[in-house]
Amino acid sequence: MSTTLDVTTAPDVDADRVREVLEYYWAKEWTDGLPVVPVTESYLERFLETVPHDGADVLFTIPHLNRSLTVRLAAINAAMAGCLPEYFPVVVAAWEAIAQEPHPARGIWQSTTGTAPFLVVNGPIREEIGLNSQGNIFGSGFRANATIGRAIRLGCINAFGLQPHRLDQATQGTPAKYSACIAENEEQSPWAPLHTEYGFDATDSVVTAYVIRSVVHIEARHTSEPEQLALDLADTVRRTGALIHEYTSALLVLTPEHAAVFATAGWSKDDLRQFVFTHATRTRDELSAVGKDALSRKSRWRLSSQHPDSMPDTASATDDPTLVRVLSHPTSIQIMVAGADNAGVSAVVEVFTLNPPRENPYSYSKIGGRS
């Protein structure tokens, strides 16, 4: 980037007026702390023309707040987030997927836990709009990823009033509250894409939505043994700090190098899923040491068996009550491939899990038409 502005090629605009408009949006509390793109009716119309919906159609409602997000509101926030109009079908599908999630409508985005929406995009739309799936996938640098995820956050703020220190009571939050949208690196995956597991064709474009708490990176450059790598993943999934409720869930985001370790050894996704499910356990003594060996009768959150509100967990009634599973189903583990093919560095995305847990901890929607 040059330190001087080439005035011969720069757009001829009144910079002071632009700053005035940006400050107006800030004063109205329509931002996430960063500048937003001013929106006009004519520009908004370009977004609405990309989807087969009426602007008044409701995409998502939070009943206890008595507030809803319409297609028009979603378009306004997508435009302010910096989306191009051609991104808007992805944003709409994302909201349709979010609407099927049980947690957001119940107020999880207002919780002290500090969860955030997390989107995975599959299919041809990735290439069509330039979604990044190869390298720095959780970082910056790609407009489609950054602004699609941001469009969801701005919708939370402006349609539902989820400003920090107000309705958003996150104790610490997560960087994913700014934006969290990635695409699968289908071209370098040895397995079928994530969305085909739901019954879609590989040629369909689909958004999968999760409610997440954090992204934990796995450094495993040292091994080509699938069992060693799978144990590393299982150990991260089973960490006691992630155990709020009786069970947890996770999305394994494997880099091509790690996916190849498994595939070369003949492992399928289901093989990896079952291995992690089997090994994601804690001993009763380990849970007792951190005060998480029982459940609350009221909330079913994990707490100490010495607590007056405690009740036994499910594992207490099994043949071996000293061994506690942290996953309720093998499908509590979802698997995808994303990132650069340059190192053995993968990630475990920790998915928020309620009681009772869902067998499939995610929701999805086909881009251009709900499925």
C-alpha cells in the first residue's frame, strides 16, 4: 500500500461528508464498533433483487424480545456490513439455517457464555463469490467471508438490540462475534463435502449454521499415525473447561494434510467420528477434581457432587460409572476440511450443546431455496 493517495485515480468524493455519514451511523448505534457502508434505497434494491423473497418476509424471530428480522432488514445489514449484492442469497440462507437452531430463539446470544453464530458454506457458490477455504480461514483478508459473517452480527445488533453491556451480556465473548464464516476446501478433501451428508448433491450450495463458543487449534505436525492424531483431537474435545452441560459437541476442521493422514490409512469420516466418540471420555476422579462430577437438578449444568443441588449424571447408571462420556452421540462430532495444505494444524470448533443434547448439533439451508 502506498503512503500517498493517487488523486488522479481515486473516486471524486467529499471525504468530510463521508466521515459525517459514518459518524451518523455510529451515533445511531448501528455498528459493531467498526465503520459500516452507508445504504441507499437504490443500493438496497440490488440486494433484494437477488432473492425470491418479499422484503417483508420474516426470516427469524426471538419471541421473548418480540422482535423479528425481515428480508429487508437482513439486506440493510448485509449492505452495511460491506457485502456485495451477490452475497445476499448466502446471507438469507444463513438466517434460514439459524432460524432452525433451538438456541438463538431462546436467548443464547444474550447469555454470559458469549456464544456466536458460525457459518460453513459448501458448493459452487464458494467459487462464484470468492469465499476463502484455503489458508487463514479464521482470519482476515477475504471480503465474502468477512462481510457475510458480519452481516449476521449486525442483524443481531440492529434487529434484535443485542448490543454489548445491554441485551448482550457476554462475560468475555469471542472474536467470532464480529464475523465467523468459512468455506470447505472441497477440492483438497479426500472425502465427500459436508453438505452431502445431509442428502444434498455436491453441486448444491448450502449453508450450515452452528452456535459456537470457541475455536481451539491443534498443533500436530509430528505424526503420520491416524490414531495419534485422532487422540489429539479427542483430548481437545474432552477438555474439562468446555464442559458446561452434561455433554458437548464439536466440528473438526481438518487441514488437507491431516485429512490425508486419515484417508491414506483408510479411515472414513465415520471411522474418525466413532474413534473420537469412543475416546472422548473423562474419569469420575478427573471430573471430581474440577468440581464437575455431577449435574444440577435445576439447570443440568455440571457441578460438584457435594453441591446441595447436585444429582447423578447419566454415566452414573451405566455398567462403569467411573468412566464418563462427554459426547452423547457419534454425530456430536462433525467433520470438514478447510485451510491451506502447508502444515499439520487443524482446529476443534466447540459447539454449544443444550440438555437434552441433539443428535445432530447443527442446522442448514440450501442457498436460493430452503431445504
